[in-house]
Amino acid sequence: MKIGVYPGTFDPITNGHLDIIKRAHQLFDKLYIVVPVNIGKSALFTTEERVDLIKKVLVDYPDIEVVATDKLTVEFAKNVNATAMIRGLRMVSDFDYELQLATINKKLDDSIETVFIMSSHEYSFLSSSSVKEIAKFKRDVSLFVPDVVNKALQEKYK
Ligand code: ADP
């Protein structure tokens, strides 16, 4: 059984993340979406809210598990017998950071590969930060995020 782990901040989950999740779902028998609890950057949504939004978005995918963890993601991956961590790549600007992360993770645990999935062209410009920036100005973000996330953003910026 091939098990994959897709870690991310997901503050909040966007259609770009969702595209990566659906495509990773085709590649793995079991997929974990993992939200690290101790992130350096300050988030708009709490960990619980982010996990809850992802769960709501993935309600039709009972075989995808959404969890928060206070462990290093490689450790989490090891504990659930995953063989791969999934990351999305949008533009060249993602590359440096992602290469650094993948290299460090490989040093931490050589048995876990990082698998990159290229963003679909319609989402290559999309990030959680740009969505938040637009929503803050009360502009419609329904093109970029699932309905439940759109509502949660409207609530936050009301
Ligand atoms: P992190 O803080 O771990 O980078 P993010 O939620 O910003 O968390 O991103 C998680 C992963 O999803 C990263 O690999 C990022 O490059 C990828 N990602 C984010 N938005 C998109 C998108 N629109 N298309 C493809 N991949 C994306």
C-alpha cells in the first residue's frame, strides 16, 4: 500500500491545493493532509479551523485523512508508514524553498521521498496569501477557493 503525506500551512486551503490533493489521490492508496501545529508564520485561521475547513472540502474523500501534528512532518510520515511527502510547485520562485526543504527532509529521513506535483496552469498564480489579501478588501474570491472557505473568509474579515 502506497501512503503519501501532503503537508502544508493551508491558511486557508485554496483550489490550487485541492488540485494537488486530487491528483496525489490518484497516485497513492492512502493520503494524509497534514497541518503542522508549530508554524513560524502567523496564520489567519487557527490550526483547528484550517483542519476543519480541509475536512469539509474533502467530505467526499473518506479515504483522505486530515490531521494536525506537533511532530516534524518527516516523523509524522514515518509513523504512518508513508513513503512520500507531496509538495506543489507553481513558479520558479517556489523552487529554491522547496529544494531546500526536500534536501533537509531527505537528510532527516532518507527513506521518505519528496514528490513534486506541478501546479495546473489555471492555479499557478494562486496562493493562500493572495486570496487573503483580496478577501481582506471584501472582494469576491469564489473563483479561487471552495464555497465553505469563501464563507469562512467573509466571516473573518466581516
Ligand atoms: P507551506 O507553508 O508549507 O508552504 P502552503 O499551504 O503555502 O504551506 O503550501 C503547501 C504546499 O502546496 C506547497 O508545496 C506549495 O507550493 C503548494 N501550493 C500552494 N498553492 C498551490 C497552488 N496554487 N498550486 C500548486 N501548489 C500549491
